[in-house]
Amino acid sequence: PDWHIVIMNACRQWRHVVQDQRRRAKRSVHPQTPLSVAVHTERLLDHFIAGGCVHAQPSDACATACVCSSVALACAAARAGNRDTLACVLARNRTTLETCDYQDDVFLAAARGGQTAVMDMAMAAGASVNVLDAAGNSALIVASRGGHVDAVWMLICCGADVNMPNFHGSTALHAAACHGHDGIVGLLIDGGARVAPVDAHGMTPFMQA
């Protein structure tokens, strides 16, 4: 493909997405790049994959397009539930990814997006069901915050610690109650969650509801 045209189209799509996100006042976990936009929109993936551009380190021919690291790209694909792209990234960057615990990052990203099929793939590859992100949030906490009922149910069935707090003392029940996910609140309580844990600010889940 004509990479100049592909990259220009990706950058144009990137600008549109960034402008839309600013209007919505939302913050992204990973910086938006042309390639990460392609992962989410699935409009340009065929061009990138066919051209061999899904690599951890960009080549001279596609340096602008391949800004994301292999782990960040894998996480973007996992959160979007794009299993084909995820498999491609893992296959092309196997040697690089073996030096880090990418399974846990992919698992957390999939939990944020409520992508149970990808979560199952990550656990089969060795991801821990109680893995924490940089803020101490478990997969159960991020799935509960996002309102992903199926993901929460899957995590509980797989033995996730329903009472594990993050670094601020908030649990999955705090996250679910704070965001008004009543169905998840019920699932967590049925799964053994304590109903009145106190976070670092002295708040219980139902004080935040």
C-alpha cells in the first residue's frame, strides 16, 4: 500500500478522535496515535497488518504510524475486543513480549473493556486473576467500575478476591456503588463482598452510592 496515504488518513482520523474526546471531556488510558485509533476503529488495520507494521519498534517506513509500544497496542486491542489484532501483535512481537508480563496488562485492559473472551485468552496465557494496575486496582475493580456484568461474574467465578482494595482503600463494591451499577453490587455481595468496607477517605460503598 501507499504508506504516505495510509499514514495521512490515520493522522486525519486521529485528529477527529482527539477532537471528539476533548468535546466529551474524557481522558484516555493510552495516548491516541494513528495506530491505536486503527485498533479501535478497525478501519485501517488491514493496511498496517498487511504491511508488517505491527511491531514493537517502528521501522523507518512507518515510524509515524507505529508510535505505540507492542504492549500498549496489545492492550488497546484487548480493551476493544479485537482478538484478531491481538493475536497478530502477540505473534509478531513474541520475543519482545516474553521479557515482560504482558499477559497481566492485556488481562487488565480486557477487564476495562468487559471483553470476557480476551480475558479468558490472557488467563490461559498465565495472567493472574488478582493482578493490579499502577493505582492498585484489580481487574474486578476496573470491571465493576465499567459496569461489565459478564466480566465481573467471570472474575468472581475464577476466584478473584472480591474484597481486595486499591491503594486508596476502595474495593470493587465501592466502584460499583459509586457508578450506580446495582446489578454488579448484588453480584459482589452474593460473591462474598463485605458490605461496609471503609476507604482512605472514610467512605463506605453505600455512602458513595
